[in-house]
Amino acid sequence: MRAGVVAFLAPSLVLLTIFVLIPLGWVIRISFNENVGGAYMRSAWVLDNYIQFLGSTWYLVNTLWYTVYIAFFATVLSALLAYPVALYIARSTGFQKSILMTLVLSPLLIGLVTLVYGWIVIFRGGGILNSLLIGLGVYDEPAQYMWNIKGVVILLVYIGMPYMTMSLLDSIERINPFLAEAARNVGANRWTTFWKITFPLTMPGLYAGLVIVFTLNFAAFAVPLMVGPDETRMIGLLIYKEALINNNLPFASSISVIMIAASSVTIIGLGYLFNKMILNKLEAKK
Amino acid sequence: MRIDFGTWMLRLFTYVAMAFLFFPIAITLLVSINPNEFILPPTGVTMEWFRAAWTSSKFVDAMVVSLVLGIVATLSANALALLAVLALVRYNFPGKAFVNLLIMSPILIPATIFSLALYVFLARIGLGGSITSLVIGHTIHVLPFAVRILAASLQNFDTSLEEAARNVGASGTRTLFSITLPVIKTGLISSLTLCFVLSWNDFPISVFLAPPGWTPLPVELYSYIKYQYDAVGAALASSLIILSAIAIIILDRATGIRRAIRGEAPGVKS
């Protein structure tokens, strides 16, 4: 039996070790290499690449902090959008529920480039959104969304929606329906029931959703690449450009290490915030 | 259920959000059959853009690359996943939590880092710039999804069926093909479909790993729409949407989309 387990797992584990673990280790290793121009690097143990990033206000403030800001903003927006949707889907049943689920999850199964194409048609200067907004009298002249950070945020919200909704839905459906009924029986109205019962119990789902979507947004490179302006200062895009356009693999690798670290710190901070501020407050209210 | 004001607001909000989700997809489909390209509403229906997209050798080549890549990656990932899941669901062994984490790692690591790591490593060992690198990247990318779906369907599997087959003298392989696979058929269909559609639509990994001359369709579409703005792009995007829609229907019929995407962590009894 033991031998069987090993034989069954070996192919996957060997593949993942060679093509996931070792490459990740390799990224950390070459982040200490020296870049000698062109596509070449020299094997070394220097901190130059880290100093180049961490020692520069431009990278720290205009790239790292800016990415945290944009990613967080988009994450919060997708949570605000997904929460009511998840509530409604949780309440619906049968065919309606399955249609809504399919619509919410379909962006995950329809490719990014395809979705981006649709948004390009909408966003462009003379595009559909502008014609609509001008027609409605919101603007007098076309506003710029395409190749603009607003477009990046809209797309990040769009792509974050399915993950956020799924995560919230999981926690809403886990709530015992008798709790809400009990609250109503003792005279609480719908609004109070929601804030005192449902909302606190969805905190784990909200937290999980925020973590998943923030991680995705923080590392995103395809969205800023396709809809952002040329000089978009998002960290994922910077990694892509340093690796594939400037061929500076040591620098790209060190930014990746910094990115993982920054992303972990933000998530830990978010967890702390959730524990201290929200859960404690709810505790105190009881 | 009593329909009150709050429920109406919630319903309205949900429908607006759904419109937001569906808007770019609908627009793309509309433009691809519109004789006036981007001028809406359409005045008629034309297949001209589709014909242009499907007769361009550049796009047909890219479609073949995506198709071959998707099939090879899907089959390899599912073969690997099936073996792994048979061990993960049925046996407990030391280090199981770590094995689970390693198998799930390709979806836990951001695509940017995962692709960069593979890119630098494959270049180092001399596999960069070959079709092998794309196949490896896609296989690993879809493996966790296959493992989750197959694990979920194997968990509901009654092992006494296999024992019965073994007792009447069936070999291990015979049992697998005559008993196990037919029983988890819907899970397997769901897994094959999801893996294929994820590979077919992948952009981040392909853009890092695609060698010259082997450009998958999403990357080709990206380079096209970067410089060209016409309805041929829409027709190409619509082709991708149609294939994804077929996959969505299959997934919905087999296990349900939510179950397929969500799956369950292997070895966790529910």
C-alpha cells in the first residue's frame, strides 16, 4: 500500500518539484546575481538589485505603494459590488440561481484577452461608453478611459467579481437560516437582522475574498499591459517588462521577491485589521 | 416569499451587476456580426469578419497551436491528477498536508511569478523557446483544477465496488477502466473540459513561454488588437467566446460550474 501511494504520487510530485519548486528557488537565487547588460548576468551574491528597487523613492512610492493603492481600491470596489449580488444569489433558487451563478462565474472561463477586447470597444475615445454618456448628458466631450488607470481599475474589479462572489456565497450559504428567523421572531427588522446576524457571519468569506482578489490584483500584469497607459507603474507589469523587454532577469527576480513579501505583509495587516477592529467591535456589541 | 422593498433593491442591483459582467461579452459578439463594425445598433448581419478571421493563416495557425496545446496539457494533467488523487483520497500518510500544498501551489502562486520562474528556469536548462516549455507550463497550470474536481468525485465513490471487482479476479488496470473511471465519469468530463478551456484561454503563462512560431490564439489576438482596431478582432474574440460558452454548458451539465471551479481540497472529507 505504501509503495502504491509513492508510485501514484511520484509523477506529479517530481513534475511539480522540477518545474515549480526549483524554478521558484532559482528566482530567489538569481535575484542576487549581477546584471551585466544585454541578456547577460554574472553569478554573484550581491544586493544590487534589491538596492536598486528599495533605495529608490520612485520605485517605492510610485510603483510599490501605488500598486498597493490601486489593487486595494479595486478589491474594495469588487467587494462592494459582489456583496449584494452574493446575497441575492444565496436567496434565489432553481433555474434563476443557476443562471446567475453561470453569469457571475463566466468571466473566469472566458479568456482575459477576449474580455479586454470587449472593454476596449466600450472604452475607446469614440467608443460605446462615451457615446452613451454623452447621449445621457453626463459629459460634453469624450472622457478618456482606455489606456488610462481608470480602465485598469474597472477591469480589475470585473475580473475580481467572480472570486469575490464565490467566496461570499460560500459563507452566506453556511449561515443557519434559523438564526435570522429567530432574530425576526424577537422583533428585529430585516435591517437589524442583517447587521447583527448575517453581516458578522459573512466576515470569514469577506476576508477570504479580499485576500484572494487583492493577491490577484497586486500581481496583475496582463490587465495593465493591455488597458493601462504605456507608463503604468504597477509592479506586476514592471516584472514583465524587466524580464521580457529589458532582459534584466536578476532585477525582475528581485522585484518578484519584493512583491511576494509586500503582498504577504499587506495580507497579514488586513488579517490583523479584521481581527482587531471588526471582530472585536462585534464582540463588544454583544 | 413576500417581496418587499429591500428585496427589490437587491434584485435591481444584481441585475445591473450582471449587465456589467455581460456587457463586454455582448458587445464583442454584436460587433463581430455587424456590417458597420463599431457603429451600433447593427443594421444587419454579416459573416464577413468571421470569414476574414478564419481564413487568415496567422490565426488558423494560432488556433491549431492552442488546440494541440490544450489537448496535450489537458490529457497529461488529468492522467497525473488521476493517479495522485487515487493516493490522496484513499490513503493517509505522513506529509500529506505538504503534498496537498505542493499540488495546489500553481494556483496559489500569482501567475506573474509562476510564469517568470518557469521562464527563467526553462531558459537556464535549455528548454526555453521550445513548444515543450508551453506544454509544461500549461500542464502544471491546470493540474490543481483537475486534482480538485477528481478528488471531489472520488470522495463519493464506494470503494467496495472496486473490492468486488478485485475479488472476482480483475486486475488493477481492469478495475480502473471498468469500474473506477465509469463511476467518476461526470467528474472526469468536467475536469477535462475545465482544464481545456483554461489552457485555451490562458494569456499570462503563454505570453511568457510562447516560443517564436508557436503563438497560442490569445497571444496572437493580443498582438493583433494592439495595432489593429477592426471587427476581425471581434470575430476572433467571438470565436474564443463561443468555444468557452460550449465548455460552460458542458460543465454546467456535468457537475455545475461552481462545483467545477471550486472543487474540494483532496483528502478533506465533507
